[in-house]
Amino acid sequence: MLTRIVDRPAFRLVGHAARVPLIHRGVNPYIRQHVAALPAEEHLRLKALGDVEPGGLLAVCDDLDADYDEGSELTYLHGVAVSPGTPVPGDLDVIEVPAGHWVVIRAVGRDPQALQETWATAATEWFPFNPWRLRPGPEIVAVPEPTADLGTAIRELWLPVEPA
């Protein structure tokens, strides 16, 4: 499992948010419908706003149930990360993210299975053997680089952590 710990100053996540149910396996149809409803030019507008890491278009889950119960509601935001001083258009939703540490875990494989398996492996194999624990904050999925193989996706799972 490829991981790195990143210390980030405060930043904001901006984009289009919706309340959706948590679904553990497969594609979340509510998230898919939310993103599909956005016009293509909106993705370009969002990408142009992003100015900090994690870069590119982001899939953000916030306000998650502490037990990650299937069917519990969460806030899903399709957007980008911006610095605190970046002007944000009034039609976008904003999640303020305080400074802190993040574990960044690389997931490679079929989407969304590889990402879901990576999260499960992190919970059962990485966290128990490393001096970090989850802290409150959004969970972010970034797409760092496109792949030539349409069946394979490269994702980075950004999880907020603090020393255990």
C-alpha cells in the first residue's frame, strides 16, 4: 500500500454539494446522478478555480456517520481545493478545512472497486499498525493523473489523521 503523510495548512473545498446515502459497494447512483447533472463547462470552471493540493477535480465526503453505517447520509461535494484567499463564486458550496495532517493512499485498479478495497485495507491493515488515527474532517478522492487504460483508474484517497 503506497502511503504518505502530508501536513497541509487550512484550505477550502468548493463545488457542488448534495446530501446522499452512504453505499459501501459499487457505484453510488445518487453521486453519479449529482455529477452527471452538472454541465460539462462546469467541470472546466471548477478545475480553473483549484489552486492547491489535492489538485484536480475532487470527490469529497463530509459529515459522515461516525460508524460509517450503510444508508446513513453524508454531504458529497464535487469540486476542487482552493487557498483561503481565493475568491469563490456565490453559487458554489464551501467546506472549510482546518490545517492538519492527512494520510494519502494511492489506489490503482477498476473504479470504484479499487478505491473501496483500498479504504477497507487501510482500516484493517494500515491504521492498526501505524501511529495515526482518523480525525474529524472530509474524506477526499483526487485523480492525480489520467490513465491510457479506461478500465484502470489511479486515485488518491486523502484521509484526515492525527497522532494516535
